[in-house]
Amino acid sequence: MKVDFHLHLEEGPYSPRWLQRTLESMAALTENTHEPHTMGWMQESFARLERRMHGGAFTEEWLDLYLKRAQNLGMHTVGIVDHLYRFKNYKTYYEQFMILDETPIGRLQREWLDQVCMAEADDFVSCIQSQKEKWRRAGIELRLGIEADYFPGCEQELGCILSEQPYDYVIGSVHFVDGWGFDNPATQKHFEKFDLEALYARFFEIVGGAIASRLFDIVAHLDNLKAFNYRPDEQRLLPMYEQIADLLVENDTATEINAGMVYRYPIREMCPSPAFLAVLAAKGVLLTTSTDAHFPDDLGGYTEQQLGMLAKAGMKELVTFQNRQRTRHSLV
């Protein structure tokens, strides 16, 4: 059964690379009346890009590209999320926990937050909800989710935030260690200040807090701290993997096999790593599959590979969510 339960409609900051990927996605998934690479083809492509720029990500036309891709791949269920930090009404939540001072990292992260926090949660929710029936008629279930960053001490406030919208599921993620956004390429040199084993211990302490909070249906990309290949001997991490697996079982929380780092980060490896996945499988942790796509042509791109990895690890089921209720499905 093919599902992709963690993908996004848009991501900033906006850059020439963002424009290129947006144009590539539209070219891959839309028909053009002109021969490829002619001036007419380019003009038609740019007219489509202009509509995308003016209309934004929360439109039927943009979402239709995800639907077309899902149909082409024979997906059963697709879950679309957005990052909580994208929504202006939750900016103060992030300002409490991120490093935003006058240090180089603080200034960089302030600039980043100002660039990416520019949408309205109601617009995102309305867009996804309005398209569910259309997707159902096309033979695919569409689910509405949110990806929320967990910070130690955030539980009460975040619980209130997550109750404001009718999400089918909530993904919890850790992108910050004590206020530092470790997966930002511009801050990766900060890794060199740490003893890596101690850094991973702190990171997994925060991940464990996210799981124990029971705020989330899925805790995402469990070992994304490895993004830029800063990782100690993985054998040293196995006890930490065991602790995280035990917490997931104890708190009846699922995780995912996430392909985002395979094609977007130097590590070129799934989250969790093969060694981590083996621990999760042995403990009976529940998983779903996700690409962490930020453009429609990445949807489902690694689903077949992920299903094979789950089967090889001895797993026979994956999970989906609707109205915050979990359902188990056979892998096949």
C-alpha cells in the first residue's frame, strides 16, 4: 500500500533555486501546447509560473499537480502538512525558543524566520479541506496535517495551538537544539563546537521529550541531526536508538521512514538510518512512509524503496491517520 504522509506545498526562503524547482515541477506535471524549449513553450511556462507566484501555494491549480503525481504513482493516501513556523499567528511561539540575538547565528535565524513566516493557517487548512472530495473521486485519500517543532517547555502552549484546527494528524519534529537550527546549511559550522556524542545525547533527549509529551501522532525524521554528515561512530548511538524506540512504544506514538535527507542533504540517507530502523522494527514501533517533499514532482519518489526497507526489516504494517485516529494497513 503506497502512502506519502509527510509532504509540503511550499517552503521558503525564496531564491533562484526555489524558482527553478517550481518551474521544473510545473514543466514535469503539466501539458504545454508548444514544443519543448521553444520560445512559445517558455512563454507559456512563465505565464503558469506567474499565476503560481500571484496565487501562492494554497490554490487548486498548484494542488492539482500533487494529485496528478499521486495518480501517476498509484498512491492510496497522501498527507499534506505545512510547517508551523510558516504561519504568522504562531511566530511568537518560535521567538520564545529560537536563538534570535545579535550573535551571527541569532541574526541569521532572525532573517530566516522573517522570510519564511508569511502565510495564514486558515488559508492552508481551507485549501486542503476543500480538495478532499476531489481527490477521493480521483481514487486517492487526502489528509490534512501539520508539522510542529517541539521545544522543551513548550507543551502547554503548543497543545493549545494544535487544537485550533481540524488536523487529521500532527507531526512533531525537532529541528532545533537549544535554539540552534541545526539543519540550516548556513549554520552547519556550529557542529564543530561540540563533542558529537554529547550533542547527539542532547538531541535525543529533546526527541524523547517530544515523544513523551503525547502531543503528536507521528514524531518525524528521528535522526535528522546527521544532515551534514556530523555523526559519531553509530555503534555509540545504539543505546540512544533503543531508548527512543522504547519511548515510542510506551507512548503509543508512530514515526516515519523519511526520504528527505536522501535527496536534499549531504548525508544521502533515510531517516531513520538502517541501524536505527532495525532497532525500531525489533521493538515493534509503528511507522508510515514519507518523502518530505516540498515540490509536487518529489511526491512518492521513494515510496517503493521504503516499503522494501520496511519489509526487509521484518515489518508487516504501516499506519495512516484520519481525524487523529490511527489505522493499521498491510504493507502490500
